[in-house]
Amino acid sequence: MKAAIFQNRKSVRRFSATGVNETTLRQLIDFSEKLPFFHAPIKQQFIWINGKEWISETLSKFLLSYGKIISAPYMLAPFFESELAAPIEIGYQAEHIVLKATELELGTLWVSTEDGTNLIKEAIIAATKETKDSLPVKFLNKITGNIETIIKDMQLPAIVLLGYPSDKRLDRIINNAVRMESAGNSRKKLETILTTNRQDKLSDKLRKIFNLALLAPSQKNQQPWRIRMTNQGFDLGFLHERQLDFGIFLAHIKIALDDGNIQYRMEKIDEKMNDVEWSARIILS
Ligand SMILES: Cc1cc2nc3c(=O)[nH]c(=O)nc-3n(C[C@H](O)[C@H](O)[C@H](O)COP(=O)(O)O)c2cc1C
């Protein structure tokens, strides 16, 4: 994947009524089934759902202040078993999917579910039972076993919405306006993210990679990331317990390093210092 794709990814909140063709969708779902983990496998279950009305109805139950999301046709619900490092792995994998979707010209939006996890679980379970009350939804990937049992004890701090961005003029204007209003179009300067350690080790190539990676999305655009240069490469960390945002950033760093033909090894570290949780070490060779 080319890191230049980071520049095309922008959160979309107004989607088009046009569905995504079967081949494109299959490509994306197949891609999501073969993703590597950053450090170690976790127990997870991605659930892909198609159903504009169902998604809209489900989101409206808990995203009271977000009437801004219109007509999203697809939802990716990445469920996982509670483990300390699990949100990092989920952010890492799901952001790969977001970027692949961007490559396929789809629009995406990460949505934090916070108090909505149980509502989504209930809505999914109801939809599988096809009761009179459930709205039409199509499950796009194979889920082996009973969904109810699978997701009952799993976590879901965020979902990803996908679909073509609306090409209506007014929707495009609103999309951009919401992005501006939530300051989604601005990014912190690398100097704010980089600690003062060993800055002599920062080459122009790495500077370029970091600046590209900093286009990653994060909840409320907080960009809670830190980079620390080391003798052999650099370490990556995060603030405010934002493991999910960290996994997202890590996916961008990995794709940018690969695209830059840089030889490296990525390791998990676990070092809490002041407010920063240093969690990944990149050793350049
Ligand atoms: C984990 C996560 C949760 C998010 N939750 C929401 C949300 O609930 N509602 C929303 O409108 N945007 C949400 N966003 C989108 C961010 O606001 C957006 O990514 C950020 O402002 C940067 O803008 P950009 O994605 O257009 O570059 C979320 C992003 C992430 C990564």
C-alpha cells in the first residue's frame, strides 16, 4: 500500500445512496480476513453489516448529538475479547481496512460507541433473529458459531462506517464544514509529538514518514501520540490510555516505513514514563 493514500483519507459523514459493487466489497472483506497483528493474535470477531436504515436507526439510539451521519450503507463492528493490548491490535487492523477502503475510493468514518456497545450488540442479535421489529440487514462475512454467544462478552469501543461519499454538492459542503468545525482538518506539528531525545537521529526521510503518519485519524482528533528517537531507531507511545488511536497511528507508521523501503523490526515494549505509555519500538537495520 502507498503511504500517499493517507492524504486521500478524510472522515466522511454524508454517504451516497449508491451501493458498493460485490467485487469491491469482497476485495475489502477478503483483505480484512488476512491482516497481520502488530504483536500477537487476540480473540476477535469482525462483523460486516449492510443495511442503511438499520445502521441509521441503531446509531440514532446512542449518538444523540451526531445526527450528522447520513446514509452509511456498511458497518464494520470489530469485536474483541478484553485484554490490555487488544485495542491496539484492533486499531492497527481496522485502520488497515480503512486505508484499503480509501484505496478503493470508499469513504470511511470511525465512530466511538462508548455507551452504545450494548445497544449495538442487542441490535445485531435482534437482526439475526429476524423478528418483526428488526430492520433489514445483511451479514457480509461468515460468522461461525452463535453470534449471541460470540459477542456477549466482547468489547466494542468503536465501529467503522463505510460507503461512497455523497457527491451531492450540499453534502460535500456539509462534510467539509463538519470536518472544519471539529478541527478534523488540522494536525499537530511533528515538534509537538516528538520528544527532545536524540533528535540528531531524525533523518529527512524519517521526518517525511512521521509527517505522513500524523495524518492518521484519532478520536476527537486528539492525536495522542508521542515519538522518541533512540540510538537504533525510534519508539512510539501514547497518552490518555488511547490504545485504539495508538493502533491506528501504528498502522500508518508501518505502511509508511514499508512504502519507504526501510528495513526495520517492530517490537512491543511496555514502559510507562510520565504520562506516556511507550508501546512500540522500531529498530532500523
Ligand atoms: C477511534 C475514533 C473514534 C471516532 N469517533 C467519532 C465519532 O463518534 N463521531 C464523529 O463524527 N467522528 C469520530 N471520529 C472521527 C474523528 O473526529 C476524525 O478522524 C478526526 O477529527 C480527524 O479528521 P479526519 O478523519 O477527517 O482526518 C473518530 C475517530 C476515531 C479514530
